Amino acid sequence: MLAALLIVVPIFGLVGVGFLARRLRVLDDRAGNGLSRFVFSIALPCLIFRTLARGDLPLAEPWGYWASYFIALAIVWTVASLVARHAFGTVGIETVVAGFSAGQANTVLIGVPLILQAFGEAAAVPMFLLIAIHLPITMSAATILVEGRNASALSIARKLATHPIILGIAAGAAARPFAGAIPGPAWQMVDMLAAAAAPGALVAMGVSLHRYGLSAGVALPATIAALKLLAHPLLVFLLATLVFPVPREWVPVAVMFAACPSGINAYILAQSYKTGVALASSAVALSTALAVATMAMWLYVVSG
């Protein structure tokens, strides 16, 4: 367990650096937003591009791997929505926000740096195989649930097609056949930008958390946090080890991916529709704080 804590603590320590920097006014929200944009728009796409262009990808689609993760995600999303509606009286978009907060993982700001730190570059391919479809599936599902029949397939496709992560995936796949012909200095630039993704993401997360509070109370955000941090990774572990054929070395990656706290995309969704903002921000803040302990626990379980 100590070894797991030694991996997790520095990761969340950088989140703490960002939080304190904002608290002490070394950085302001504008600086944090700029750092987040740099990570999302440049550094992380470079990391994805490098992995997909040069990594060893599986010859066949890992359907069992994807099924293990996304069936578990669908279960916790549904449970969170039902609990929010029937136990806490949420309605409409706020119910969608509750489910989205329980299902959408903070893969970029927390998952990528922690998984790479814990398992090394060997984890990059299975991790990005999840990232490649995680955002399109969750964002499309949330948009359709919010807008119902008014959700346009074209508008959803347009949003996804211009997303930096999707662009990084597409560019990496396109460059794969001729990656060896790309000049060395170009790869050095990509490597330097990719190396900035993890620390930049963690500090940006800390700055962002400063403005998140528990304005929605504790009960429903705590329920969402429990589903996200405990139920989701447990279901992934059971499905990946007992139900679907998943490469043994990929199971820890899927579990830790699921064990990430609620993602900022839940807050962005709520903000865009001006509904459920307090709930989403509270879920993000509380689940991130609790994830220090729960991710260390899951890392100990899967490493063992």
C-alpha cells in the first residue's frame, strides 16, 4: 500500500501546488484557464499523436476491453441518474448532469499522468485506446439525453471533429504509416510538448479546483463520488477479469481509468446549459479530494 501511495501522492501533490498557487494569488483563474487550454489543445494531442504514430497497437479491435469499461460506465451513469431523480428530486438536465458526473472520468488531468507514472509507457497504448472513444461516447450520450429529439447528429459530429483530442487521435493514425520518415527535430519538438502534458494538467486541475466548492451540499455529490471512485472501477475489474476476454496487463489500466474522479466535462456541460452547475462542481471537487485515497487503494489492488 505504501508503494501505491508513493505513486499517487506526488500526482495529487501537483494538484495541490496549483490549488495553493491560486489561493495565494501566484496564479489567477485566467492563468489557469490558459494552462488548461495549452494542455488540452497542444500538449495532450502531441502525447496522443506520438503514442498512436509510434506505439505498438493491437492487430484486432479490443472489444472485450472496451465492453468491460463502457458497460460499467453505463451502469453507474444509470444508477446515479435514478438516485438523483428519485432520492434527491432532480429533474431534466440536472439529472443528466448527475449521471454524467458519475460516468465521465477525469482522464486527461488525472488519469493520463497517474497511469503513465504507475505503469510506464507500456500503458500508453491501452490507455489511449480508451481515450479514443471515451470522449465521443460520453459527450454524444450526454448531448442526446439533454436535447432529446432535437439533438442533431451533424452538430454532435461537428463538435467532436474540432475537439483537440479527436484531432490528435486522427493525426496520429494518419501519420502511423510514415512515422519513420518524420525528421528527428520534429519528433523532439513533439516529445518536449508531450512531456509538458502531465505536470501542466495537474497544476491546471489544482487552479480549477479552487473555484469549485460544495455549494450543492454533500449528500448527492458524495453519492456520485462513491459511484465514480468505488463502483465504476469495481465493475470494470469484475467484467474484465470474469466476463470478457481482456489482456491481463490491460486490466490495471482500465481499472485505474475508471477510478479517476469526476471529469471537468460534467461541469462544462452543466455550464453550457446553465443547469446543475453547483452539482457538477461539487461532484468534481469532492471526488477529486477523495481520489487521493481511493486511487491509491485501487492501485494497490491491481498491482497486487
